[in-house]
Amino acid sequence: MPYINSENGRREALVKGDKAQSAGELNFQIFSYVKHCPDNAVINDVRTQIVTYVENFLGKKRDYQKYNDMVGCLNCCYKEIFRRQGFYMGMLLEIVDSYDEVIAIYENLKIKENSDVA
């Protein structure tokens, strides 16, 4: 679990919804949101908020590094939520899976542009 410096206001900014600048910040943002979610939170609302964080992180100019960081972040966050909160947040893995087609399209474009691995 990444730890964001508490002295520069970044934690508060992420909690308020500022765009995560790194996979560590995205992990912190999602974990903090899930940790402080009320027990009666509507699942679709939770998913929508997490997808919003992910979309903000990915931004308009997406590349391999952003996709890779997002996939790794959601997987690590899934494990850390279970380790520290004691429940499985399978929704995070479902969100990763929901990007499979988008990532495949990106990868196929790059194969055409740069050729495939020999």
C-alpha cells in the first residue's frame, strides 16, 4: 500500500477527487474511498466512483504505461483491501476485466504501428 505524504495536502486532494498522478496515488485514492464508504453504500455508486478515479488517472492520452499501472494498481488494491479490511472487493478485478477490449484495441494498433514481437 503506498503511503502518500500527509504534510503537503496531497492526501486531502486525492480524497476530494483530484486526479491521481501515479499508480500509488490511484491505489491510495481507491483504498481510502473504500475504507470510508458507509456499509449501506449502493454497489453501483461505489463502482461508478472507482471507475471515475480510474478514468481520471488514465486521462485522454493513454499509453501502455498508464494501462499497465492501472491494472497493477487495481490488483494490488484488491489484495490490500482483503488483507486490511477482511473482505473481497471483486469489483476491482471486474473493472480490470472491463478494460480488456480497450487495451486489446490499443495493443493491436501498436502492433500495426511498430510490428509485433519477433
